[in-house]
Amino acid sequence: MKILSKIFSRTTFMVLMAILEILIIYSLLKWFSAQVAWINGALSLLSVVIVLMIIKDSRHLSSDMMWIIGIMLFPIPGTILYLLLGANMLSSKTFKSLKVSTDKAKKYYKQDEEVLSELSANDPEERGQFYYIAKHAGFPFYRNTGFDYYGLGDTGWPVMLEEMDKAEKFIFLEYFIIEEGTMWNAMLEILIKKAQAGVDVRVMYDDLGSFMTLSQKYAAQLEEKGIKCIPFNKINPIIGIIMNHRDHRKIMVIDGRVAFSGGVNLADEYINVYEKCGHWKDNVIRIKGEAVWSYTVMFLTHWNALSKTKDVNFEAFKTDFISGKTDGYIAPYGETPLDDEITAQNIYMGILNQANDYCYIFTPYLIIDTEFINALILAAKHGVDVRIITPGVPDKKLVWRITRSYYASLIAGGVRIFEYQPGFIHSKVFVSDDKVATVGTVNLDYRSLYLHFENGTYLFGSEKIKDIRDDVLETCAKCNEISLDEARSGPIVTFLLAVLRLFAPQM
């Protein structure tokens, strides 16, 4: 029976459909190549036009280089493949629904102008960053009335359970990966109990992210338990660019009074119940107060796009807060491939460019374009202590090799690289000068920066930012600092890695 279940599994079906689609595309290419010369000529001319348009409109040319080189080397197949994928993106019902819902939700992000004026008066040098986040990215700042940073999933998870158990109105969860086990089963027990008590419980997980961890029928199983559930961007056996845009967010909102985010997915390796890649270094951030509203809106935006039942007025889920003691400012933000605004990268670059003393970075992957490389090196040349902490034990060896291919030029430019010896770094953090930080889901790679739906929490002026700084410094003590000699590789390996870097946007 196990053999039969594998043969007729969802994975097998998807693989067979993908192979079939590739064979159909190959047959079309063969047919086109056998036609009269004017078809070949027209497609060749079209390939040149497409390349010029890509170059003209590109916001991140390094990631588009794969298409440019592919089309130039193989004009006809490259052009047809590009057009097929592009048409799929434009015609995707999911993509259109997300775009409409995102546009409708913009009215709920309202910036208190008094708060923005306070920020600018407190630190005029950072005014541009504040203005960008609030006015152009469209995510308001709030007075910080409470956040807590947990440097391990192990310590953040019990706090998540504690807050979930207090829920009276609603619990919203949006995660890339959910997997049955110690972590998720403990959460599920609370969710079932709360749903039976009349609490509005909603779960959204990425269908591809949880492809190997949940069955195709899992959403229906949760619905039977009283939990509303939606798989985000359900996997389609037809290959298309929309499948590239995954929901990599990690968001939990409880009663509109508290929210959680960070790098942690809902699976056991994230809390070190078992070791997948050595010790798993991750984080959780808890937000309280008015800033929770932005995370509520982010969740409801995606839920409304994919659910048959729409929430007409998001304000029904808003909680009023009595002003209390404040400690700096906070701005939760989202990243989406639905617009031309590269919010997360601009926030990262803003922190880096404004740094005076230090800028410390946690990232599991380091696959960046020349603009980011130059910014890191320039900051180091300005005397800023720039440190990047990456995994010592990889989860994807090929991606790890590509990550390491960036070391030599960065180290030569004055950037310090540390590899976490006990295991894998999954945290995504920037912290600088004891005054600014961001904690979220955005890796320093093309997928997070340009393709996926992501989120982060921008923090400014809080004393607790030092907790994040201390976490980085304590982690550095468990790392191996990479020397320039260690980072260099031979000419053959260097060439092969250079080729692989062309395909890095799809890894």
C-alpha cells in the first residue's frame, strides 16, 4: 500500500505534469524551428526587443541577467519561454486577486503625522528613511509600547503558546511552513480549543512551502475541527512564474493586541526539538500596542484575496489602546512582488547607508546584486564595523556554495564574515548603532528581496534594540571569522560558481 500511495501521490502527479508541459513546449519549439525563415527572423527580432525592454525596465538587473543571457544565447526558445511565463503571470487569477486586495487595504494604513514629526525631530539624519517607509512604502510608524526579542525559537515558542491561550476574539496565523510535530501539535491543541469556544481561528500556509510536510487534504481537516484554513497560492501542475511568488511571511495576530513574527516557521527544527542542520539559530519578535494593527491588515489582505468569504471592514478587528509608556517607535512592513517598490531592500540599504559605528547582519543566504555589494563595502570603507553572520552548516549545499562565492570580494573590501559553527543561522536581522534594527522574514537573496511575499518589523530608538545587538555579539563568539585566504578559491571553482550565480534568482 505504501508503494501505491507514493506512485499516486501528489508529488508524483506534479512531476509528471511538469514533464508533460516541458515535452509540449519542446514540441512547439521544434515545430517553430521547422517553419519558414520569416518566423525565425521575427522571433529573433522579438528577442532583441524583449532584452532591451528588460534592461530598460529592470529594477534589479543582476537578477534579470539570467533571462538576458538565456534569450541572447538561445533567441527562439528563450523568447518563447519568457513569453509563456510572462503571460501566465498576467493571467493568473491568484495574482489578480492579491493585487486587488492589496490596493483596497492601503486605506487602512494611516500615518499619525504627529508621530512622524516626532521621529524627524528626534533624529533628523534618519528623516529620509522614516519618510520613505511611511509615505512611499506606505507602512505607518507607531509609538512603541512594547516589543520583546527572543534570540531562539526555543525561547519564543512558549511565549507564543501563552499568548494564544489568552485569546478571546481571534487568532490569525500566516506561515510559510507548517509541519506536524511537537511545536505545531501544541499550537493546534490550543487552536481547536479556542475555535470550539467561539474564537475566530484562521490559518494560512504556503502550499509549496508546506508541500512536503502537509497532505493535500490538510486544510479540509482543519476546517472539520472548526479552524478556517487556506493554502496560499495552491500549487498548479502547469509551470508558471506565479509559482515563483511564495508566501514566505511569518505572522501571528491575537485579538489585535499582540503579534508575533521573526524567522521561525511552525516546525520542530525551528525550536531544536531535533537537529536538521546542527543547532538552529532563529528568532521570534513579539509586538504589543498600536503597531499590531499593521500586522492585522497584512493578514486580512491575503486572506481576503484567497477566501470566498470577504471581510468588508477590517476595522472590526482593530483594538483601541490606552496610551502608556513608550520606548521608541515601530513600523511593521510588508514586501510584495505586486508592485515596483523593493521595500525590504530599500529599508536594509537605508540602515546600512546611515550607519556610523556598526551594522550587524544575520542572514541564512547571501546572494546579492552589485548595488548591495558596493553598499556593504562602502560602509566598511567609511569605518563602519560591518559584520555578516551566515550558517556554518548548510541546509542547501549548492546555495551555501554560492553564498560563499561572495565572501572574497566583501572581505577584501573590509566587510567581516562570520560562520556559525554550531549549525544553521535562519534569523534575518539588521541592527545598527544601538538605535535601529529590523527583524523579519527577508533573506539577503533574490527570492526574498524580489519574488516572495515577506514581512519585517522596523524598530527605532528603543532600549531593547541593544538586546538584538547583544544576540549578534554572543553569536559571533560561536562563529569562525572567515579570512581572505579561506574565502578564495581556484580558477575552475571560481568560474563554475560564476555560472551558477546567473541562476541564483531561481534558487
